[in-house]
Amino acid sequence: MSTGLIIAIVVVVLLLIGLLVLMPRMRAKADERKAQKELESRRERVATEHRETASARAGEADRAEQEAEIAQQKARAQRAEAEQHESEAKLHERGLADEQLVEDHERDRFSGVTGGNETDRADADERPAGDRTDDDSVRSEGDERPAARQATARDDNTEYEQGREDERAAEEREPRRQ
């Protein structure tokens, strides 16, 4: 055999041995690259899912905050309404809102027992004729109360005003409820 052929066979054998040794390494690197690509795609998919979930939850949270704000506003409105009713109850307890309980046609019947809230008549009598309403004119023409009763009505009016000022002062002293 010729030396060239022996060298060629040795070179081919060495190349085959080299390929056999390098093939598992090349396969391992290819498998590693494939696994890395698959892991990256999974990461992107999961990250996208989490972002979508986060976006949906943020929208739900915004809606919940808006609903809570609306509920809080309703609660404030109800609290204000309750406070208004409470102040009206106090006025009725004091007898300062009797005009709401007595109809116009019943005024004479209750004139001696009301809490002095005949101020609308006294005010109507004190206003100039041009400022009076038709209802005031009819009442003042048919009203034949003695001057002492009219003076009492004026005094009750100042007591009412004093009561209102006392209430305002008490409300300013009390801390506001929130």
C-alpha cells in the first residue's frame, strides 16, 4: 500500500473519531439552544398572561374605587339627610317649627298653644303692603289680634332667632363627623 493511501485512511479515521467525539457536544449545544428558545417563548407567554391579568385587575380595581366613591358620596348624602332630620326634630321638640304642623285654616285654633311661631303673620304685618303676598294681605286684613299678642309674636321671633344662633354655635363647637 502506498503511503499516500495510508495517510488518507488515517486522516479519514481521525476525522470520523473527531466527528464521533464532537457529535454529542454539538447535539448537546443544539438541544441547549432549543431548550433556551422554548424557555424564552414560555417566559414571554407567561409574562403576557400576567400583564393581561394585571390590566384586567387594574380595571376592576378602578371600577371598585369608583363604586366605593359613589357609595361614600351616598353615605355622606344620607348622613347629611339624617342630620337635617335630626335638626328638624330638635326644632319640633323646642316648638320652633309648629307652623309646619298647623294648617292655615287652623291657626286661630292653635294660636295660644303653638311655640310662638306665628312669626309669618307678624312678619307679614310688618312688611310694606307692596311686599306682601295675596295670602299675607288676606290674613292681615282678617287678623284682629290684640297688640300685646303681636308684640309676643315679635318677642318669640327674637327667641327663635336666638335659638338658631345657639344651634349654629353648638354645631361649630362640635367636631364634624366624617
